[in-house]
Amino acid sequence: MASHRRPKQPSRTRVTVLTTAAAAAVALSANAANAAPSEKPSKDEVKSKVDKLYEEAEQATEKLNGAKEKQEKLQKEISAIQDTVARGQEDLNGLRDSMGLAAAAQYRTGSIDASLQLFLSSNPDDYLDKASTADQLSAQQVEALKKIQEKQRELAQERSEASEKLKDLSSTRTELAKKKKEVQAKLAEAQKLLNTLTAAEKAALAAEDARASRSASERVNLGNTPPASNFAAAAFQAAQTQLGKPYVYGATGTASYDCSGLTSWAYAQAGVSIPRTSQAQANAGTHLSLSQLKVGDLVIFYGDLHHVGIYAGNGQVIHAPRTGTVVRYEAISNMPFQFGVRI
């Protein structure tokens, strides 16, 4: 005879646990189905990110160049002050020696009352000569004291100035190290992105850069724009001799250059000294609109003025673009033009 007992119902706790587990399983399945597989960035995406990193690296490079320039200037100023202090100390020592001789001469005249010295002297004329010398030495002594005090104040001020400049130099060196690390980090990040590309993608990017670059032997239509001046023409001609040289941050030639390194080197070949950084070069002469540019004028790019080139004519600029490229001609329209500068 079959049993008609009702099957045992699961407890409420068991039902809750099973329901929760089932819901979780469904959710996981749904998430797995909806989650897109991790996609590798395309060549164009990598290029865009790398270009941005290179731009940021160049911004940091110009700040690095500024810190280097400041460091060199401070070192020269400190050296000059130290030389001045050394010479001042020699002068002070000489004044002190003179003071010592004057004091000794004063002592040798004695401190006897003048009337007794005259009475006891066997040679009144000789006494009068000594008395006159003593008075003269006393006046010299007072003058020497004044000179010593003045020289001591000068040395104290110069030493204080040197101390402040040494502190400034220390903070500048700290800033220099920080900016150098910042540049290196940007370049390392860019290289890491480039390493995600296939060999074929890397070759394609290299080909694009090669097409963008121009060697010295290739003809570029520069039109017939006149030079801004004889030395501007000389600076432009000097820059042309460096076509094909690689961009290296902080470099000023002649094996490699960064943007402001090229422009400052080129103008130096024309016998003109201009500041080291693009921001300083931007304020080194008269500002010009695009239509006013002549060959040899500086051309400033980007809102923070972190890039500079030399106008080549016909809307072209010769410049050191960024890491991974070489000194080349490029259309001004390829970059955000700010203004020109006539030195």
C-alpha cells in the first residue's frame, strides 16, 4: 500500500539561500554576456595619445630649460660675488694692517704730557717733528677706522646676498630634477603605448613621420618672402644646415636639438644672443601677426608658448618638432599659431 504522506517542504531559510544563489548566477551570466572584451587601442588612438604625451613632454622640457638657464645664471652671479668678497677681504686685511701700523706709531710717541716732553727734550725741533707726526697718524687712524667699518658692512651685505643666491640655487636644482623626471615619465609613458602596437602598425607610423619630414636635399617651395634682416637671414640659413638632426629634449646642437635649442643656436650663428626658452624668446622682440612674418622671424605656437620655430617663407616653418622626429620644414597651419617675433 502506497504511502500518502505529503513530501516535506523546504524551510524558508533554504528557499532564500537558493533564490539568492540563483539570482547571483543569473546576474553573473548577464554581466559576462554584456561585458565587452578588453579591446586593444587602435593605431590612430595610440598615435593621438602619444602625440599628446609628447606635447606635454615638450612643455615640461621648456620649463626644464628655464631651470637650467636660471641655474647657470645663479652660478655665475654667485661666483662673481665670491670673487668680490675675496677681494674685499684682502682690502679689509690691508686696512687692518695699516691701522696696526698707525696704532704702533701712536704708541711709540708716548703718552707723556706735551709740555713735559718739550721741557725734557734735548732737541725741541725733533720733538715738534714727532708731535706733528703723531697728530697726522691720529687722523689717519680715524680715517682707517671709518674705512674698516664701511668695508665690513659691504662684505656682510655681499655675503648675505651670496647666501640668498645659494638658497635660490638649491631650490632651482630641486626644480630641475623634478622637471627632468616629469619629461622622462612622459616619454616613458609614450614609449609604453607605442610598444602595444604591432610591427606593421609601428612601421605605418614611422612612414607617416617620414612623409612629414623633409631632408636638406629635398626641395620645399618656400616662395620668395624677403628676410626680416641680414642676421635673420643668417639665422635661417644656419637652421637649414641642421635639417634632419634629431629632436632631443634639452639639446642645443649640433648633434641634436629641442625647439628653442635650435632657434637659439641658429641666432647665435648670426652673432645674435637670444634667450634659451621659447617663452623667453616670445618676449625677446616685436610681436607680429601671421601676415607680417618674414624669413628668419621666430614663430611661437600653443597658448602657453611652449614651442618655437623659424619662419621659412610661404607658410612654412623650420623647427625641431618633438621626440621621435627631426629638424624639418612644416606648415604653420599644422600647429596653433600665436604670433611671430622679430628679433
